[in-house]
Amino acid sequence: MPLPIGHALAGLACAQVRPGFFFRSRWQDVFFFVFLANLPDADFLPGIILGQPNLYHHGIFHSMGAALAIAAAGGWFFYLKKQHFWSRAAAIFLVFSSHLLLDFFAWDFVAPYGMPLLWPFTNRYFIAAHPVFINIVRSGRSDDFFTSLFNGHNLTAAGREFIILGGTLLAVMTVRHLLKKEVH
């Protein structure tokens, strides 16, 4: 599973597709995209509170069912703000799902391997046969969970994420700039 920096870069790439899509303020919009791209990892929070951070990680919050539920709730929120339900819900679904896509292509050495991607239709766990992203080494205890993230292995993983997803962000920004030039 990529680190929050990798998911944030994916969120930033999504935000470049249509700036100002959710909010008038570009910064609010960017923050919202980054938040959505990292949201599935909120499943760490109940485990941290219970002293076992990994207890619920890669559970149902890492599924299409959760993506649909979050998209419906977000679409409804923006509908109440006089925005189009379907376009907002679709965008939220896609950005939330970017997290699932990246995690799908990550090494996972902790059983159950992968994530319940198609929950609630099946409880089966899915993971790519050929991962792209390096696994993240972290403690299973809350008292040293955050400090355990700072190690050489995870630095290497962050570097790989930065190259792949930073490159993706740069490509999206370049295409957007070129398309903008053609219009004017």
C-alpha cells in the first residue's frame, strides 16, 4: 500500500483534470481531492484507538461498496448545495477509487493479502499478480505506529511513489497546459 504521499499525488493529478470542480477556491478543491484520495486509510483510526492500528486496515473501507457509499453521500451533499449530484458523485467515486487502484498494485505481506475490492458482492480479497508499489513497513502497536513509518525501507517506497505518481501528476499538468494553449 502506498504511503499518504503517493495517494496525495494521485489526488493532485485528479484535481488537475478539472480545477474548481467542487469548490470555488482552488485550494479547497485541491485539499478535497487529496482528502478523498487518502480517505480509505481512515480505517486505521479505530485500530489505533484500540491499540492495534492494522486491525481494520484493508477491510471493507477498501472496497467498491465503500466507494459507492462515499460517492452517494458526497453527491447528496453537493446536491444540497445546488450542484449536480451525478457528476459530483462520479468524481468522488473515481478519486476514492484511485486509492483502491494504487493499493491493489502494492506488495502485501500481511494476511489476508490484498483487499476485499468487490465487497459487498464477495468477501474475497484481491491483489495484483505483478505489484508496482513497495510494501510499507509499520508497527502493529499504537504506541510506536507513527514513528515506525520512518525507516529506510519506507523511504525507498516513498521515492518510488514519488517517481511514478509525481511523473503522472507532471504528465497530467503538461497535457492540461497544452490543451489550454490550443483553446486560446
